[in-house]
Amino acid sequence: MATEIKVPAVGESITEGTIARWLKKDGEQVKAEEPLFELETDKATTEIAAPAAGVLRVTAAEGSTVAIGSVVGRIEEASAARPAQQPAAEKPDGTRKPSSEKAGKPDGKTRVEQATTPADQGQTLLSPAARRLAEQERVDIRQLAGSGRSGRITKEDILTHLEKRQGQAAEAEPARAAVAEARPGEPPPAPRLAAPPSAPKQAPDASGARETRQRMTGIRQRIAEKLVAAQQNAAILTTFNEADLSAVLALRNQYKDSFKEKHGVGLGFMSFFVKASVEALKSFPVVNAWIDASDIVYHHYFNIGVAVSTEKGLMVPVLRDADRLTFADIEKRIAELAQKARDGKIAVADLQGGTFTITNGGIFGSLLSTPILNPPQSAILGMHVIQRRPVAVNDQVVIRPMMYLALSYDHRLIDGREAVLFLIRVRECIENPERMFLQV
């Protein structure tokens, strides 16, 4: 008896996904609730667990697009699962006979054994991309050992072979030159003419290719669609200000050790800006709203999205009810969500329901930028690098740690007055952190 492996529902409005990779091999023994494969949707990558224990049988290959609810494999009971190849079976009289006997073949060779000749391997165990590359580079695939499933030779195997071949050729050149010099009585080799200068070429990658083509992931495609939609469907405008971070830095330096000792997490800048944004959103509720057709939807809760950069693209995990979280709660939650996003284990629910977003390009050194809205939200705050600059304070020029702040907003809903005053309110909270504790 076998248990079907079905693609589960992973979030609202998601109807299909892509099998990014199988974490277990076909025919491998698995345990119940053990991760089987990664399902990549247009929002996140989710690990799908085994519904039962037994032997895995894969029916949908990596890279396949599968619908929610479709069957991608099965798990057979260990007692019922038969190995792919049995050398012999016992007859009633106690003797053994070949299990895959072919008519007219007394030696009992199996079909699998007959299909593994070098010529057949080139036909059956070679991916299309690898076959094209092998033909172009004249590679004898019989010299290769495939690293793919069931010994399949992949394009990477071909590229690795070519790198080794180039390296061997480079090592052999000095040896040939040394042998030529050691031969007595022979005239020295004719000097080589210098090649005429040529136009500079684009540096190839390790494989020698001038360019490569890679399919966009579902997440990257979705990011592209949302960014274009944001530009086309909203009247985006950006206003700027700057904040003096002297007070925040002094507070962090004074309490960072005791904060980490008590809460087990570092005191970062993002918690200050989350709290400052919440205070500003309370003062200007329209910034926390969005447009739904001809209606304005005001939110009386504060779900703050924090942009996180991952290898698969930008993700925005959400801090729910951020107004109810302490500084320690915010730092712990941000660290947890960021790690899940980078490990590819974040759930779709962690990315939904945000009402306002904060992005910090300063961690990469950005001095100034104009963030793009995260639809259907109406505003996004951009943080930037802290830079010590001369500023005027009480008619004196002093050096202070300054940060440019940017607020991009939908001008269809938010007027310039609210946008500017919102950003000033954020600046006031950052320059006077005690205001966030006293809510003044």
C-alpha cells in the first residue's frame, strides 16, 4: 500500500509552484514528517514534509511546475517496496534463478545491464544541455561519470571535464618545452611571432563561456511583476530628510551589553526605526492606509514589513502588531524572520498582511535612494548609511553621525504635507528616543 505525496496549499491565491529540488532521492527510505522537497512559489520557498514513513518514489522531476493538490510521488511501505533490481529469486525446489531473465539469453543479463553500454549512456543518461555542449566541445562522454540522478551526465559534469582538460594542457606545455631544450644537437625552435594586438574581449567565466542563460525563479518573476505594477498603478513620489543618530548611538553604546545579556539578542537600529514609524503612523493614519478601487482602507493595526535581501531576491517578512512589541521582541522577531528567509524556510504567512514597509539600503553602503512601493501599501521608508558629516547645531559647525531618510508614497492617497510631516515625526523620534517611550 502506498501513500500519495500531494502538493499542499501554502497560501491564499497560490495555485501552483515549482519543485526546486528533491531533498531525498528516489528509492530512499524516509521518515514521517521528514522534509522531502522544496516547493518554490511566487512568494516563498517551502519545505514539504513526508506524509508517512517508507520508501520514496518520485514521479515529478525537479524544475517541474505542479498544481496545488497534484501528486508528485508516493511513499511505499518498506515491506511492500521492491528494490529496483533483484539479482535472483528462489525456486520452490530451493535453487535460484535470475529475476530478470530475458528470452534467449541463458546468461540471465537484465534489461538494465544491457542498457548501460557506453553508447546507450550517451543516449539515455545525458541531459539536452549537456549533449549540446559535449557535441560543441567534442567531449567523449564515455570518460565521464555522471553526478545527476541515476548517473545522468549534466552540463556541470561537462564543464568540470573541460576545466580539467584545459588545466592538463597548460601543465603539459612547460614539460614539452623542457624536453625540446634537453635534446642535444637539435636547432632551437623558431621564435614565435607576437600576435597582433586585438580588441579587448569580455572576460569569460570559469567554463570559458562568454554568456550564460538562467531561468528566473518564480520568486524573482513575481518580484519583477510587482515592481512594474507598482510603477504603473501608483503615482509614486519621494520626499527626503535627514536624522542625527547621536542619541540612538549613545543609547545603544550604553545599554547594548546589558541588553544582549538579558534578552539574548543585539540591540540594532531597526527596532528604533520600527518604533519611530509606528509613532508616525499613529499621527498620520493615511500613510498606513491603501486604496481599494474607489475606497480608502484605513488600518487600525501596525504590521511593519522589514525588507530582507536573500540569494533568491528581496523578501519582506512582516512584524505583526509592532506597536505591541518591545524593542527586544522586535529584534528577536527580525533575526528569526531574516534567518528563515535566507535559509529558504520562510512561510507565505510570514510575508502577508503588511501595512507599511521599511528597507535599509545602508547596510550595503547606500547613501541615498528612492524606494519602490510594496503593493498594495501606500508608503515605504528608506534608511541609508550612517555618515559622519559637518552640520550646524546652535550656530556651530559640528561633526555628527547623520542618515538620509527617504519616504516614497502614493500621491493619489497621501498629500505632500502628510508625507513631509510623517518623515519629520520619524526624525524627531530618532533624534529624541525618549519620545517613543513617553509617546509625546
